[in-house]
Amino acid sequence: MNEKEKLFNSGVLVETRKGAVEPPVDLWQNKKNGLVIIECPQRIPCNPCHTSCPTGAVKPFRDINDQPEIDYEKCTGCARCVAVCPGLACFVVDLTWGDEDTALMKLPYEMLPVPEEGKSVDCLNRVGEPISRGKVVKVLEPMHDRTMVVHVEVPRSKVMEIRTIRVVR
Amino acid sequence: MKGLRQTEVLVIGGGPAGLSASLEAASLGCQVTLVDSDLALGGQLIKQTHKFFGSKDERAGTRGFKISEILLEELDGYKDRVKVHMNCTATGFYREDGVVSCVIGEDEYFRIKPGKIVMATGAQERLLPFPNNHLPGVYGAGAVQTLMNVYGVAPGKRVLMVGAGNIGLIVSYQLMQAGVEIAGIVEAMDRVGGYWVHAAKVRRMGVPIYLRHTIKEALGDRVIAGAMIQEIDDKFQPVGKEIQVDADIICMAVGLTPTCELLWQAGCEMVFVPQLCGHVAQRDLFMRTSHPDIWVAGDAAGIEEASAAMVEGRIAGVGVARSLGKGDSSEHSKRLEEYRRRLADLRGGEVGQKICQGLECCTVNEWGV
Ligand SMILES: Cc1cc2nc3c(=O)[nH]c(=O)nc-3n(C[C@H](O)[C@H](O)[C@H](O)COP(=O)(O)OP(=O)(O)OC[C@H]3O[C@@H](n4cnc5c(N)ncnc54)[C@H](O)[C@@H]3O)c2cc1C
Ligand code: SF4
Ligand code: SF4
């Protein structure tokens, strides 16, 4: 088992693979409201990302165990999947947000305290290291079920690393 | 016989499997008695604050305790047919006359003679032996969850989790939600045993997962102060350097095993199936055991998930109704077909493959009765 495999086997994505792909850059750059990134590389019996997607951007599952596949043309960045996914494996990234150095991430969040709009938070990568600061733009609870979708302004160069935030006390 | 109660169907255990079996049997016209040792119905579900997987049929994306609430609401519609005894433990099955003894609380005792029985007794936790594991602060994951999610008590400040199956991963996540720090998760295998996405959730909050490691000993004088962990090789022998981890709680999540004492007592044919995590009853496609009046469902039939437990419970419910001649046969077939399809769907993934292998070792087509 090499280091990469070890990391992956402990729950850290190290490269794109089936069920965990990057959106096509051309489309992504100009897509207002952003596109979804799903990181769900294992076959598990689960499909709410598909059944809840209002536009059909998460393609129909042949088998409930399939990894999600995305038709990026159809994704509106609405972040409904972010709110429903029980694996907290869906994220939306809007590259059109702010100036050319910033982007907006819509992240699932189930910890306390709930982040406050306008406040600065730590942005953590896939192993929990703080790699930058971000600014909370909006905090929503789309399904009224205690899973928050937090909109955070982050450095654009870090969108493929940041996967959660931590409230700074 | 004095004080002997009667019921068409006795369901033992009111977790997702037992609740579903009760609902299904009642919906087909059976009179059901449901007993559960706990103070509330719902089994493991009442402790699950996270969102479940599965499909819409199994209420995917809904938190576990909510699923329990939904089942209880449905049960409310069958008040006239389902009699519930809580805080009531089935303590014995008497083979000679098919009577089941039950104790309510600690002193009220009764005997009941059911026509048919569904055993939905769930699972028991396995524990791991290591030096100093008698010290206060060593818990099973079930106890930690009960303290935290049923009674609202944080078990400690900093927890070392042993086991990275779904339970270890989920309980770690729930502890973090309760403001408790996770010092790390120790896992003997070379990958997490639970769903990758559950591991990703705790990793991104900075929790280390020590693959191919085991707990060597607990540290502490009168209470837990930490633990020594160490890497292990292919033969599970300790190699490499020891790491000291500070923690005031060591939480074991090293697996469950089916609760099957009553099945043994009843003389059901039992087999040891590693994929189902212990001894389980042989069953047919209706979840009937080798005893013609006893069905089994849920974790008691093999450790799996609540989603599958609910469907198995439904199948057992149809099974008992069918054998009691309740409901018409086309309705039975229709429901069974649907439930078997759902089970097959749920078991189509990586984890499901293992379950299917296990089931092959303990499933017969139909008993010749
Ligand atoms: C931390 C954790 C996370 C989980 N996450 C998920 C998940 O995300 N998705 C999922 O699908 N599943 C999940 N599960 C698994 C799920 O909870 C179980 O598979 C499911 O609860 C099994 O249902 P059951 O009805 O067979 O047993 P249980 O829920 O264990 O219920 C058994 C009941 O029987 C009662 N009982 C036992 N013996 C007797 C007796 N002699 N007399 C009377 N009553 C008795 C017990 O009190 C209990 O209430 C999780 C489990 C845990 C521990
Ligand atoms: S962001 Fe909206 S449109 Fe895009 S995949 Fe998720 S639910 Fe579908
Ligand atoms: S809902 Fe989430 S966990 Fe379930 S399949 Fe979709 S991305 Fe994976």
C-alpha cells in the first residue's frame, strides 16, 4: 500500500476517479451560480443526489449502488444536492463570484456553532488543515433539517482543496 | 393454564425490523403483540442523528430517529391490532409448549402463547480485550451513543475511537457534533470498513485514521488517560513504533453480533456465518426459521443496516400473515415481489456483496412445511 492508496483508503480523495470528477473548465468558468462537485467514489446503496436534483444533472442510476454521474450542462448550481446528500459529498463551486481571485463555495455543514454571515472562517482541506481564510456570505437551511448550506467566499486557487470550514472563536 | 396470554403474532424487539414486521402483519389483519426491553420503541434508530443512505423507499436522506418517528406514526394507525409492551423483555422460549415468558420492568412477569413469533432482537456489541480495559472510560460505541443522543450527556472530552466501520465513523462524527474532540480512529484493516464518504467527513475535520493499527493498552491510573497504539502486519502482529494518544475515553466500535439466544432456545437450526457477523438462524425466503412458528428479521438475522432490517421485517410480516391465512395470496405475492426487489437493490453494492455471500450460507428456498 503506497502513501496515496493509504490516504484514499482512509477517506481522502487523492485524484479524480469515477464518482469524483472535476467539472469541465470551459463550462465552469462562466457558469453563474456554479457547478456541482461530487466526491462519492465508492459503490454504496444511496441515490438522493439523483432523486433530489431538480434538473436531472445527476444522471439516473441504473442501480442504486452506482456512483453519481453528472451531466454538467444541466447543473444550475442550486445546491439542493448539497443539502440532501447524507454523505456530505456534494459541493458547489461558483467561479464567476467576485473578482478573478475569488470564488464562492456552497458547502454542507452540520456542526455548532452555526457560522455567522459576514464573519471570517478557517477553510480546511480534505485532511482538516486550515489552508486559507474565507468569508461567510450566506447560511441557508434548505431542507429545514439542520443541515446547513454555507456560502463562503474563498481564494479561487483553493477551490479544489477546500472541503469544509471551521468557525473561529 | 392460569394467566397464560394469547396472541396471533408475537414480535420480539421493536427496532426497525420488529416495527416493520408488526406493521406489515397488522396491515394484513393479524393481531400483534410487540414487546421491547427498552423504554422507547425504535431500537438503534432512536440514537441515530445522522442522515441515512438508501433510496426514497427506505427514506434516504432522513435522519435515523426521524425514521423511527415515521414508523411509530404508522403504528398509531393500528392501535386496535397491535398491543405494545415496553420495558418488557422476552426471557425464554419453552419448546415443549411454545410459550414465551416475559418480564416487565423487574417484577411483573407474564407468559404468552403466540401463534407465530418474529424474532427481531437486533444485535449485541463486540468488545476487544487489551490491558487496562477495565478502567473507567472504556466504552462500547452503543453506550456512548446512548449517553450522548438519548440522555444528552457528553461522555468525555477527548475520545480515541477503535474501529473505522460505519459505527466508529458515525459515532466519531456525532461526538464532534456534540463538541467532543476525536483524538483519532484506529483501524486494523488497510482501509476503512465503513462508507468512504463517512470517513471523508471526519478526515476533513482533521481526525487522523490510523489504518493497520491496533490498541495495545489503555493508559491511566484510576481512570483512562490515553492509550498506546501500534502498527500491525498482515498477521495482525504488532510491528513498528508505538504511538501514545492522549484521551479520557476509549470507545470501541469493533462490530456487532446477532442477538440470538431465544433462537437457540427454540432449537432453530443455526449456522456460523462470518459475513453476517456470528451465529444466525437458517431461514427461507420468507424469513422463516427451521422452527415452523418462528421468523427472524433485521440484525438478529445477520448484521446489516436499518434499511434492510425494515424490508426483512416487512417480509417476515407477510410470512406470518400468509401462514395464518390472513390477507389474500395475490396481495402476499405482490408485496413479497416488491420487498425482494428492494432488498436486492440495497445489496447490490460493495458491502452488499459480502452480505449476499453470507446469505447464501444460511438461506433455503422454502422449508417443506
Ligand atoms: C452508530 C450506528 C449507525 C448506524 N447507521 C446506519 C445507517 O446510516 N443506515 C442504516 O441503514 N443503518 C444504520 N445502522 C444500523 C441500524 O441501526 C441497525 O441495522 C438496525 O437498527 C437493526 O434493526 P433491528 O430492528 O434488527 O435491531 P435494533 O434496532 O437493534 O432493535 C432491536 C430491539 O430489540 C429489543 N430486544 C432485544 N432483545 C429483546 C428481548 N429479549 N425482549 C424484548 N426486546 C428485545 C432491543 O431493546 C431493541 O429495541 C447504524 C447502527 C449504529 C449502531
Ligand atoms: S447543484 Fe442543483 S442542479 Fe446541480 S447537481 Fe446539485 S441539485 Fe442538481
Ligand atoms: S447522495 Fe451523496 S452519498 Fe448518496 S450517492 Fe449521492 S453523492 Fe453519494
